[in-house]
Amino acid sequence: MNAPAYQGIKDFILARIHAGEWGEGDQVPSENELARDFKVARMTVNRALRELTAEQVLTRVQGAGTFVARPKYESTLVAIRSISDEILARGHGYRAQVLEIGAIDADDALADEMGLRAGATLFRSRVLHFENDEPVQLEERWVNPALAPDYTQQDFTQTTPNQYLVRVAPLQRVEYRIEALAPEDGTRAHLAMKAAEPCLVLHRRTWSRQAVASVANLWHPGSRYRFTGHF
């Protein structure tokens, strides 16, 4: 079933914002321009812009136009940014190792967090990320197949799951929490951690198109990683 026309316009705008092409305060195309480009009625464009305004993605100024709003994600001091981009921005080498990827049946807890029925099919991946050949993050991710049907066919040594998902399921909303946890032995071994060293774990849930797109646990060695951010 094809998505409604207004959703395509929303996805287009969200993708431009998340890719950094449109930033805070930038004016988006007018209703007339979008109606012409997408070959739809102005009423359809108006609905897309009204919904994005209600979601605090855009702000509309009477007589002036529609602009990208200041980000107000429920998250976060932690930027929604690919770890490969972070590492490369530091001038360091990045590589990834895919430990696992496939389909699973959601248990009750995971189904509830994803907003799906128990037993529903989910995609699951585990990817180990390296900085200068030292493991710095073990990423466990569960993905809604309805929003990313080709997820398991991707080569996540060439692009990260985050980069792929923001392309096919533009970010609408995110929530997170950060905890210090003792990892299981397998996680400790993958991250080359000392026996008593804790992990910093970022648990993150993202939405796209009014549905949960993914849930991720991002495990980091406490002695080699820190979270920073600013408003």
C-alpha cells in the first residue's frame, strides 16, 4: 500500500533537515512550490506542513513563510549522528564488523517498546565499531521491517545502520536514556574491556512516519568513551 501524498512531502522535508541541507531558521519551499514539484493540490501540502509544525519540526510565520524550527527532540544532549562520522571527524580511522544480522520474533517486552504485537517479526543486528582498530561501541539494534524492509540486505561495513535508517526512514522523534551497566561476558570480550570495567549504555528509540522505527542499545567501554553535547 502506497503512502499518502502528504506523507511523501513530510518525508522529503525531514530528509533534507536530517541530511543537514536545511538547518535551523532556513526557509522551506512555499506551498505553491511544493504543490508544483510534487504535482499535488495545495491542500495536500498544507496538511504536511501543518503536521510538521505540530510536531515542532517547522515553524510558520504569518506573511513570511515556513522555516525549520529549533530542534526539540525529546532526547537529547547526544546528537543523532553516525558513530563513523564522529570518528572520522576526529581524524581517526573507522571500521565495522557485523556480528549478527537477521530476523527474530519479538518477545512481549520488545513488542511493547516497538508498538507491535508479541511475536511480530523484527530485524536484529549487532555491529562492532572500531576507532583506530580499537573497539569503542557494540551496537545492538532492532528494526521495524515495515519502515526498512531491506535492512538485512545492507552491508553495514560500508554504511552504518544509523546512516541507512535516516535515509529510508527519516527521523521524526527520538528518546534516550544513558546508564552505567555491567556487560555480559560476550560484550566485555568484544569491547576488549577489563574485568571490573563498567559500560556506558545509550538506549535509544526513534520514530519515523508515526511509528517506532528502531530500538538500539549502544554499549561503550567506560574508560574509553564519554558523551558530550550542547544546546
